[in-house]
Amino acid sequence: MNNFNYDTTNIFGKDFIWGDKTYIMGVINVTPDSFSGDGIGDDINLAIEKALSFEKCGVDIIDIGGESTRPASVYKGVKPVSEKTEIDRVIPVISELRKKINIPISIDTYKPRVALKAIEAGANMVNDISGFRHDPEMIKIIAETGLPVILMHNQQDYIYNDLIGDINEYFINVINLAISYGIKKENIIIDPGIGFGKNTMQNLEIYRNLDKFKLLDHPVLVGMSRKASIGEVLNLPIHDRIEGTSAVAALCISKKVDIIRVHDVCEIAKVAKMSDAIVRGW
């Protein structure tokens, strides 16, 4: 039963009933330089194989990205890739994957033309880490296509007057902007942006206060997987953060987050199923 006030969102003909369960978004990075060390590069077959393995493990959404979105504030020297390069990376994978899976595909991009090409190739939602701030054309594309969008809070520095209050104020403003363009309320998903303009202490504060974002009456997505803050707390490298990621995933579910975005789908899906049984009922 849906315990919250926001609506069901239909993605690729499937009803995502917020509050019923924790949905799993699986990450496919068709990049050579993903922060998480799982970039597939231009190996389309490997990307398809990985997505199909995620589907078997019960993933709900596949999120495909063609540019490393590692925060420049953490990873120095990070440079954006060209629009053409990003298109060349993601479109073949989305086109082929659309023929093989029957679950929603998300395009992880802040570039409007990349988003449009991805939608034409079969993507069903857009994950915009800039929260519409990179290019105003993105908001027009989302409004015209009627697809769901994930809007992330993202800034370059760690300076806040009130961390949770400032992020919530940003969301209120961007949600109002989106609705003014005709984007449906139920198609707006918010992401507090773990690691993007937040240091480890601030990320931990966000985790403790995830329930505050739920008060905005929009589905909440959290991307915690293998993040630097987990590595800092545990003093572990990227590929040894599965337990830390699991702990954060369970905490997020205890706060009734709606979507968790992860690299280790098969492992975290089990964490989510057990946590959901406790938190939401079995």
C-alpha cells in the first residue's frame, strides 16, 4: 500500500508505486574513466551482458551514462567529454538494449541533445545531474516528451548556510520551475546528490536526514554506491566498498527512500529485499 502523498509514476508502461517497495536502478557506465572503476568503454556486448545480468537479479531501471560524472571537487582534472563522443558511446548500447530487455532505460546526461538522441533510441527517462542548470533546453525536452526526470542537487563547493534546508530550497525552486513548463508532478524524482558539493561529514548528515526530503512529496533517489565518503569512513578502495554500500542502502530503505542507484545490483537487491521486508512489510 502506498503510504505517501505523491503519485504513481508510469515508466515504460510500468507503474512505479512509490512506497510499496525500494526500486533498484543499476548503473551501466559506457566510459573508460568511471569513478567506480566499472567503465565498460566501447564494448557494447559487455554492456548488454551486464544489463541482462542485472535484469535477472531483479533490477527495475537501467541507467546508462557516457560521461564520467565524478565530482570535479573530489577528482581533480576531470574534463567533460564532447556531445558527439557521449552520443557515440550511449546510443548503440541503448538501441541494442531496448531490443533485449523489457524494463525502463534511463539516460544519465545533462546535455539536451544527448538526452533527445537517447530518447529516440529507446530511453524512457532522463537522469540530469545538473538539475536543469546546465542547459535550459533540457527542461523543454522533458516537458515535450512527457518522460520522468531525476533532478539532482549539485554544486561545486561545500559551503551551505543550512545543508538540508539549502538543498530542500533548491528542490522547491526547481520543482516549481519544472511544473511551470508543464512537467507532471509525478514525473519529478529528486536526488540529494551524495558527493556532489558535499564532503563526507555533509554526506553523513544527508543520510541521517533523508526523511526531510520525503516531506517534499516527490520520489527520492539516492546514489550511494561505492562513493568516496564510504571509502573515507572505512579507509577502503573503490572495489572494497560493498559492505559499506550495503549498510548505507539499508539505512536509506529504513528512511523509505524510493530508488537506490547502485553498481552491484545482484548483491544490493538482496539487501533491499530483506530491508523492505522489515521496513515495508513481507
